[in-house]
Amino acid sequence: MLLAAVVERVLEIVPKPPLYVSKYPTGLDDKIKDFEERVLLQQHQNGDAMVVGIVGLGGVGKTTLAKEFFNRERTKYHRSSFLCDVREKASRGSLESLQIQLIKDLSQVDVKINNTHEGISLLRKHLSHCHALIIVDDADRIDQLDALLPAKDVLNCSSLILVTSRDKSIFTNWGVEDGFIYQLEGLNPQHSMELFCWHAFRQPHAVAGFEKVVNDFLDACKGLPLSVKVIGSLLYRKNIEYWKAQLRKFSKILPDDIQETLKISYDSLDEEEKQIFLDIACLFIGRRKDTAIRIWDGSGWEGSLALQNLQNKCLVEVKVEFCMEDIRSHEKAECIRMHDHLRDLGRDLASKEPLRRIRFKARRVGYQSSVSI
């Protein structure tokens, strides 16, 4: 018993090694500062642990931001736990292993859990009044939060729970207020340039003679950190002709690493939402939201609901600006926008499925008729 107590005390005193974040953490300081100012400095009203969310497109840097925040803040809490790859582990039926990890990290107790319901009871038992920092990374279903965070009302009220996801709706449906949900955007032009050059040249600026083609790649990446890193690394130590050839190829085909990451969100959609996503990629970028919804509703779909779900999953945006139909009228309206890489993914998927191509051709005729009316 004495030895066990000594071991536990040593574990409390000796800090855990920091999580690996990034080889080139360009722009992270600014992202952390913006996150703290927009979300963490708000007044928390109820007596439960504070719950905040980070939402954004796949590859935009949610996990990177969460790990950096964890490394900086965990010493302010009595206990801390970082649960990674929750979506993937839950899909393999491994929620119990995450519950076991959470109890181990926060109470230093080894438990055996036979099912998630038993795990919920044990979490509430062992984490009562615990002052903790808990990060749940890449959740995509409410039942995951229910299984892993049932103790939010019994934790010390100064505890902090941070969840990252591609889907904003899991936060709103779980009761997280909009003010505590942080929408993570891509890198600004300066940070995109620096990160790209670190990967492509191993320095923060372009080599002489490569400036124009670097800017061409950055225009294509649109600030998405995943794309900036993948493309930059692909071009390392290659000559200018190779760069130009890759730029031509990149305009037609996304690299596999980027496509696979983005396709995770597409695969999570139901069939109707997939069809509408592909419609947007092929037809409705830059078009009025109400025109698109009218056409989808005419096809027997719930256009407004599906579009909202796509927005929640960070696959499309609706912005008030000049739409393609409104250029002559000089009136702004709600306009549909999509990241260029998602557009390219959608068009590639549509081109590979003959049945979808037929549907697109039929709806294109309906769309053109609607616009002319």
C-alpha cells in the first residue's frame, strides 16, 4: 500500500511529456490567442464544468490547435486527459478503451469496463469533484460525448472540457451555446506562405525564381493547412519544371492524402445530402441559396435542411454577397460558397458515377430554366 501511494505521488509530481504538435507550428500562437479571446474569456454561467467546441473542415488544424492548447494549459489543472481519434476508435467499437483511459488519466485508477453503460457509471464515480482539463478530439456523434463526458456535472466547476469536431450540430444538440463554439478558419496569406516554404524549401521564404509558382500553389490551397503541408512536402528539392507539372496536375487531381481526409466528411452524409453536395460542387457555387433550394425542393428533397447540415459539417458556406445571378442588379443576397478542394472532390466523385451524371444533366436543365425565369 505504501509503495502504491509513493508511486501515485511520483506520477503526480513528474509531468507527462508534451504531445507532439507540429514540425513547423506556423501561426499557432495567433490561433491560440484568437481562440482564447473569442471563447475562453466569456463568462461561464452555470455551475458545471465549462464545455467548449472547436469546429472546422477536415485538415484545417483542429487537432493541432487542441494539442497545442493542451500542452500549454494542462499544468493549470490537477489532472488532464487527451482522447485522440475518437471518431475512428468509436467506429471500431473501442469507446470502452477511451473510458478506461479517461479514468486512468484523471483518477490514477485501473478499471475493467465491460460496456459503455458500466463505463458511464464508473466515470461519474471516479471523477467526482476532479479538477481536470479534458480534450475529446474528432468526435462526430452525440453518443460519443454521452459515453465519455457523463461526469461534466460532477467535475469541479473550474474544469474545462474541449471537444473538436467537423460537425457543429453535435455541439448545439448537446447543449453547447454558440458563443462557446469556435469556428476554426484556415491560415492567413502570410502564415500559408511561411508554412508552405518551410515544407518546400526548409526556410520561411521562397527560393529566388520560385516566387510566382509558390503563389500559384498558395492560391490553389486557399489557406488549408493540410494542403499547404502535403503539397509543400511533395515539392521539396524538386526543380522548377517539376513544380510547374505538379501545378497543372494539382488543378485536375487532388493528392490522395488531401482527398481521403476531405472525403471522411462526405462519407458521413446521407444519400440526399451527398446528391446536394455534388449539385453544389458542379452547379451552384456562387449561386443564390434560395434558387438552389427551390430546385432541390422541386426534386422532392428537403433542400433547406440538407444545406444546413452541409453547413454544420463545414462542407459549404452561405455568405451575403453578390451572387452570379445578381451581378447586373448590384444587390447582395445569400450566396453558396465551397472550398476549391471540396469542389474538386465533388466534381471528381460525380464524374465517376454515371447515374449521378445523368441526374446532374437533368437538374442542370431545371436550374437553367429557373434562372431564366
